[in-house]
Amino acid sequence: MSGRLEVADLGDGDLSHDVVEAAQQLLGWRLSTTFNGVPTEVVIVETEAYRGEDDPASHAYRGRTERNAAMYDGPGTLYVYRSYGVHWCANVVTGPAGEASAVLLRGGVPLAGVERMQERRGRVDHLADGPGKLCAALGITGEHDGTSLRHGPVRLLPRRTAEPIELEATTRIGITRAADRLWRFVARGIDGSSLAPT
DNA sequence: CACCTGATTGCCT
DNA sequence: GGCAATCAGGTGA
């Protein structure tokens, strides 16, 4: 479904508010890892909101399981799951605490450590333009599930610019239940060239 | 560029 | 046992 254009609130970095709002505000934020002394970083340009046990498309829809336990750990937790038995996908858990809501990080634009990402991906382009690719580029795996995005090995960093971000809201990708909600958000006009690498 | 398909494995019914 | 919050490579317009 085609979407509608909006402008994201800048937000305050507080992940405890509603997951749909958080999904929009996370656009322009950065995700970084440093393994073996080599930093890699992307700017987030595509997200999807999954609203806890109320959302038929959420992994938490049928309550807590071993896989989705990190979703119940509260805002700022990283939830990583395996998709289609092959890929890792990363989520930012949001509030309210215990609601088990999370924002799936569906795409990023490389900002730093591009050579390392190219090694991990085994190619030079399309490094992080998909949820599985984003994790592969940053070296995020299931061993990072449940870690803190503020203090852990995978860090969420505030956006650098105060410019409002223009975004498109569309239906979520690859799901069958609750497929009509416009809870996918794609940032427009971010290509990484205007943001200096760390 | 749009659409189609095989690969691959863990999770839940 | 069926399905899934995907990816990459192929085909054809």
C-alpha cells in the first residue's frame, strides 16, 4: 500500500512512549558496534512498529516465550531474532515497560566502517538496506539479544541534526496479520553524505 | 524496475 | 508439520 507523507517529531530519545511514535522518532538515529576495535555505524532510515500483545503481527501477540523474552525487558533493550532460519533482525524495545512493544530496524545507510561492512556482507553495495542486511553489516547476532542499547555492545546514538525528518508511512512488510496498519516508516532524503562519519 | 523463486531453520500449533 | 517481521539472483518488460 502506498503511504502518506509526514514530518517526524524530533523526539527526546525517550523510548518509553508509544511504539508507533518511537518508530518515527528513531529515523535519523544511529546504530553502532565496535568489534575487535573496528567501529561500524549506520543511520536508521526505515523502521516498523510492533505493538506488544495487542498487535496480531507482533512476536509478543501470544505472550511471552523464550524467543521474545527480551521484548519484556523494558525500553532500550535490544531484541534480536532469527528470520526465515537464516538472517538476524534487530529491534529496539520501547515502552511502556512490560508492554513488549518493539521497533524493527529495517534499513540503514552506512556512516562509518564501510570496508568492514563490505567484508561482512561479501559485497560492496546494498550493505544495510534490509533488516537482515543491517544486522549482517554491523555484526549483530543472537548473542546480543537482550543487551542494553545504551551500555551494551550495540549502541543507539541520537541523531546529529535538528532538522525535521520527512517520512513516508506505509503498511508493514512481509506480514499477514494486521496488514492494514500504516506502521512502517521510511525516511526521505537521507543518503549519509551530509552526515560526517564518527 | 517489477515480479518470481529457492534456500534454510527455528518456532509455535 | 506448516509457516515465517528475508535475501539474492534470475527473468522479462
